[in-house]
Amino acid sequence: MRALTFLASRFVAGDAVDDAIGAVRALNADGLKATLDNLGEDSLTREQALAAAEENLAMLRRIADTGVDCNVSLKLTQIGLAIDPALARDNLTRIVEEAARLKNFVRVDMEGSAWTQKTLDLFYAVHDRYPNMGVVLQAYLRRTQADCRDAVARKARVRLCKGAYKEPADVAFPSKQDVNANYDKCAAILAGAPLPAFATHDDARIEAALKSCDAAGLVKSDYELQMLYGLRPKRWRELRGQGHTVRIYVPYGTHWFPYFYRRIRERKENLLFVARNMFE
């Protein structure tokens, strides 16, 4: 029996990797790229962390076997960071080694602010040896402009998003206007990084990022625009039709509730946005 409710099924591609591969095929047919995420975080045991790592390895192999245009996104707490940083590093290394063998790419997602520095420390420790990986930075955090400058200096590939975790005001900007302003400033910094990815459904943020890329002398193949599966599919296709590289974040798995809840909990406009998209 499928574990997804009607509402979540709009934004989650299915329970298993083959469900997600089917969704990716449909995206590819429209000229869209994808990244797969096996939902889940905060593994509590070594066995859970190892199982999550094996799922990511299997995901990379299914992508290679099926030939879909897709990479992988993962969270470090899912592969053991909360249990043992050495375990997480070993799991991450195995995953990026397999991705390199298969000529693919791994994106390390960002989690709540308690994990930001630990995530960046582990990412850079592995990135120095395996450049076929990138990281996510969140514009709502006050520290992120500095993290963007560091990423540019280290030649790291970054996906910039707004952020979806609840944070105190001394850590994150509480107002939408301040988050938007910081997103634009961070996007301008990241125009100097290799293949930056701008993840947002906000047209004003997209336009600001495109202006920054243009000012930096980038062409459309030098950056990506990224959006979430199920949100604004008409806009995906419009941007792709304009010649932009568009990548869709495709989550799958039975642990969908935290993912879905974060997107409607933090800001009332997120709930309204999801509601509008149900009728697009």
C-alpha cells in the first residue's frame, strides 16, 4: 500500500527509487534535469545510517542503469553525522567515490543551524579530494554571506536556497524582506563560484540572480535554476524554454512528513503558495 497521502503525493515522487526514476524520466522528456533525495534524516543508529548510505549508492546505480539525467542530494545526519562524524565521513566518501566512478555528482543538503558548521566541516574535508560534490547554503542565516565568500574561495559548487528550518532571530533573519535581500546579496557573491545553483520559486529572486550572473559574464550554461518537484511546473518549462538549465529536486520515500511540514510550517506564505500550486 502506498504511504503517501493525496496532498503529499503532489510533492513527493513515490515510496521507492523506481517511482522517483519514473518522475525523472518525465522531467527529462521536458528538457529538465533532476536531483533525487531519499527522504529521511537524523538516523539514530549505526545500522540506520549504513542503510541510508546503501540507499544512496543504489540510487546512483539506478540512475546509471537507466540513463536518466539526474544527480543525488543527501543529508549528513541521515548517514550518521548525529551518531559519529567518522561514520558519516566514511559513508559520504563511499557515496562520492561511487558517484565519481559513475561520472555523477552528489549535493550535500543543509539542515538546521545546529548542523551548519559541522556540515560544512565534513563537506570541505571530503571535497578537497572529491570535487564531484557540492553543498547547500541557506540565505535566511545571518552567516551565509561569509559562507558564500568562503565557498567561492574554495571553488565549491553551491546551491543557494532561502531555508526552511525554524531558527532564532539572532541566527536567522526573521522577516521575508531581509531574507530576500540576503538571498540577492548571496547570489551576487556566488556568481563567482563554479556552476552556482539558485533554488527559489520567487520570480524576483530568480531575476536578481540572473542579473548577477549576467554582470559576472556568465552564460546560461554556467549556472542552474532549481525548483521543487510539484511546485510551479509551468514556470519550470518557461525557464527551460528561455534556454536556462533547470533542475528539479525530486524527493521520494515514506518519511515524507518532516519534508512536507517544513514547507508549510515556517511562513504563512508557504502554505498559501502550496495551496495555489494545487490548482496550477
